[in-house]
Amino acid sequence: IQRLNESKYDKHKVKLLLRSLARNESTTCSNLSLIKDIQENDNASVDRSTISRYLEAFDRLFLLDNQKPFAPSIRSSLRVKQGEKHHFCDPALTCAILGMTVDKLMGDLNTFGFIFEAMVEHDLRVYAQSFGGELYHYQDYLNNEIDAVIELPDGRWCAFEIKLGANRIDEGAKNLIHINKSCSYISSKIY
């Protein structure tokens, strides 16, 4: 990271930010949330410009592969949240940074769920890009959320709910059905 430019990077703050990103894998947390997370876990002082500069460096090193937000209609009256969903380029980095072992993951299914989501989205991105598609996520201010959306070059798209465990399949299906029924601008475009 020191060789990217003339800037100096604080090794401790780099590690703190990497750990915070790992704790926030598969979420749309803001830079301010990352700062608060770092302060709560280390009492370190980090400002927004430092976070932005470090995130830019991580991007340049290809450590991050964030998921952009999807908006099915440019002129929609419903405001869509514009935060990217945080992902490392490989979900295994999240496990390594957090020191997760198989036993630790099995003992913390909530964290495992976020890592599983990252693994699925990583593979969906590779699949989508193989035929010119892009991978997005969807969130709006009415608390409607879709884990993954693949959009094709011709504008067609499909939605995916990602759940860990067979007992959560119905929950994912209900969410997609709810969004399809309640958001007319989405249901008119679903394929």
C-alpha cells in the first residue's frame, strides 16, 4: 500500500479498517459507520478523509469488489438507497481477517450467513459478467431489499434472495413476492 503513491499509511489504521470492513461484509454501511465501528472496537481516532483515502487504496489494490445499487427505473418516485454493498474480492479474506475457522463459523451462523451471501454474490458476478451482465443489490427507503440483481445489457434483469439454510427458503421467496406485489415499477420489469 505504501508504494501506491507518496502518501503515508498508518499500518495500525489499515488493519483496523480491514477488520471493520470484514465485520461489515455484505452490508451497505457508510464510511461514518466504519469510523464508529473502529472507535468502538479500538478507541482509535480516524477521520472521514483517512477512511476515504484508505478505501481508495484498497480499491487500487483490487482488495474490494463492492456491489453497486440497482434502480429499475431512473424516473421512479421511490427513492433508492445509493450505498454500495461492501465485499472483499474474495470472501476468504473476510474469514482470514476475522480469524474465522470452521468451528467459529458454525458457532456464529449470523456471520456465516453474511460470508455465504458474499460467496454467492461473488459467483453470481462472475456468471453475469460472462454474458455481459452486471451484478447489483437493491434497497429503498421503504425497507424493500433484494440481495442480488443481475441486469443484462438489454435492460432485462432478475432478482435473487440469498439465504443460508433450507429453513429460510420461504422467507426469501416471501420477500421477493412482497416486493413484486408492492412495487409496481419492479413487477412491471421482472422477467
